[in-house]
Amino acid sequence: MAKISKTRGRNFELAVAKFMGCQRAHFKAYDTEGHPVFTFECKKRKEHAKTLMKWWSQTCKATAKDKLPALVMAEYQQPVKNALCVIRLKDLRDLIDKAL
């Protein structure tokens, strides 16, 4: 991995950790530590999968003004309980702040 790519990755991990009120984990298999509920794995790319971004755009456009967008994805034959849910990081932080 190129040095600039590693630096960008570390900077993104640090920004996410700061935004979510935790710390960047150094030399560990995970990217953040110290959050009361979550461990965050941070991925920043020039371009994410086009289908995912298309689905997210569709989700946001279809969301009522007083609701939060949430994209739920699963593979065929995967139980619903194992589906993935994508929401904005800001929305997640706001929900956690309300709950704690």
C-alpha cells in the first residue's frame, strides 16, 4: 500500500473517531476504540460500488422529511437478522447521543 494511501486511511480513521467521540486504535485489527457501543471499521475510497451509491441516493430521495434514511441490504438466502444497514454517520451519532 502506498504511503499516501496509508496516511489518508489514518486521517479518515482519526476524523471518524473524533466525530464519534472515541479514539483511533493504533496497531490493532480495528480502527477505533473507546466508544461505549460500537467499534468502527473505516473505509474511504475514491469511489464505492456504483450500485451501493445508486441505492443510497434512491433511499435518500424516498425518505420522508421527518424520517432518517436507512438502506438495508442482504444477499439471497441470508437471514434478515444478518442484513446490513447503512445510515449517515451523523444520524448514527445523533441516535446514540439520544440513547445514552
